[in-house]
Amino acid sequence: MITKNALIKLNDKRSMPIFGLGVWQVPNKTIVPVIHEALESGYRHIDTAAAYDNETGVGEGIKSGTVPRKELFITTKLWNDCQGYDQTMRAFDESLKNLQLDYVDLYLIHWPVPKINRYLDTWKAFIKIREERRAASIGVSNFHIGHLERIIGETGVVPVVNQVELHPVFQQKALREFHAKHHIATESWSPLGRGHLFDNPELKAIAKKHQRSVEQVILRWNIDSKLIVIPKSVTPERIRENIAIFDFQLDAEDMARIAKLDNNERYGPDPETFALM
């Protein structure tokens, strides 16, 4: 059975934890105890972003926590208004400064923003940052197949991860097939569907069967699907409940029932048109 310390192998010969803590919409003033609670509960993977405006708090939480840096996996992301080669290099410096770190384990392009057409030059800057060993691994977020094909074709460097909206009613099967073909790990953001799935009858039935919450069933579905998952929470009880999913497993019938829920319903923005700066 997969354990809470399980790792996903990446295409650059490194690995990352399959389970982590997302910190979107958690402000600096409240994030330090959240980080501490997560670390004490067994989390070793923290996912932040420049746009979350909480890198400083994440850095403080890591620095004042009890887990050594070398045991942690820290992800941050480049925001849209900093795309472009030179802008990316400056933005990365700022993120490292805010996080109080010498390096991050994973650096992601947050959105492709095809409208401004800078993601290829941005990817070239990412390759430079990786060569400098200031980001151990590099990847992307919210990229469609066409965006991936372009950066791979132009540079020959394949992202290790594509972090995308993914949950039982938006399973991204075609994209995941492309990822598998190119050895790109799939990471789920908004895995709980922003609360829209908690009353789903099928998920509630599966939860009752296993005597678990719907949230735990969804997170376990991600794990059993070999998807990296980063649920967000600020309450100690929910932080602990979210990671308490490694002592049960969904069976083939459960997985088949969840597979049928896919109806291509997206709750977040469409990467092809999203251009918030």
C-alpha cells in the first residue's frame, strides 16, 4: 500500500512527495502555524506561489519549524506579469529571498498566458535556473498539450510536472495520456473541486462504504491514480484528516464508479484564455 511518505519519480531522475499542502489564499499573518501543523502531521511537501503573496510566511514557517530543510520539498511558481527571460530571472531571485532559501525543489510557470506569448522565453530562463542548481527541478502549471509540445519541441527539455485543475468531474484524461507518454508527472490542484463535490451521491456512497469523508475518498482517488495532490486547509483538524488517507485503499469498483463522474466540468479558469496579470 502507498504510504504518506511515498514519492513520485520525475523524468530528471529526482522524486517528489505524492502528497503535499497547498497554501493558496493563506495570508502571511496566519500561515506559520499552518505550516507547523502540517509538518507535525507528516507533510513534507509545501506548494506556494509568488501570486499567493505568502512566500515570506512559508519561508518563516520552514525556518522556525522542526523539520530539516533537506527533508522538505518546496514548490513555488512564477506569476504571469513576470514572464519573459530577464523578468523571470529577477522574479526567481525575489522568490528565493522571500522564502529565505538557497534553492527550491520545484519551480513552475504558473500559467501559459498565450495572449502575451512569453512562455517559451520563460521556459528558457527556467532551464538556466535549473542549470544553476537554484531550482532542482522545473515544470509548468495549467499547460495544455499544445503549450507543452511547443516548449518541448523548441528546447528539448521536458517539464517534470504539469500542475492542473483535476478532480472527479474534470479528470483531464487526454492530457494525462500525453503526460504519461512524455513521462511528465500530473499534479492536481483544486482536487476537491472547490467544495462542489461534497454532496455527490456516488462519492458519498463510496465514503460511507469505507467509513471515510468524501474529501478523504477524493484525495485517496488521486493517490490511487498516481496523481500528486496538494489539498489546502488552515484548520488543524482538516490538515490532519486530509493526510489520514494512507490506511485504506479504493477498490476497482470504487475507481470505476468515480471514472464515470467525469463530465469535463472545470471550476477554475481556462488556461487558453486566462491572462490575469
